[in-house]
Amino acid sequence: MKLWATISDMDDNQKLQDDLRKLKDWSDKWLLKFNPDKCKVMHGGYNQPTEYYIEQDSKLCKLAEVTKEKDLGVINTCDLKSAR
């Protein structure tokens, strides 16, 4: 599952956090839990000081920030340059 959003201000930041809450609600309904340890945040372009959380077992788990991540065999980086 991937979420993508352009964050220009704190309202956009809150909208993305709300989307994470909605995903959690969906996962509870369908009994498909997310593993917070595998959920990550990657900032592309200008890095605003934001933190995102997902709820798991009634606890808020902060999502780890990464600068690169392998997805389907391709390494994606926050600066959109190729990585090995």
C-alpha cells in the first residue's frame, strides 16, 4: 500500500495523517493489519518537519523516515536519482 501527497502546509500534513487513520480503520474492518515496523515515510523534494503515526493495538507507532527504499526490485530515493 502506498500513499502519496504534496505537503504545502500543516493542513496538507493533517490530511495525510487522516488518510493513515482511514487506512487503519479499513484494515480493522477487513482484518488485514498493517505492520508498523514495515511502514515508512519518504520525503521527496523539500523536506518539511513532519511526523506520521499509525495506530496498532491501541498504541500510536511513529513511522520511520527513509531516504531510499526497495520496491518490487527497484530502489527509490527521495531525490529521484538511481541507487544501487
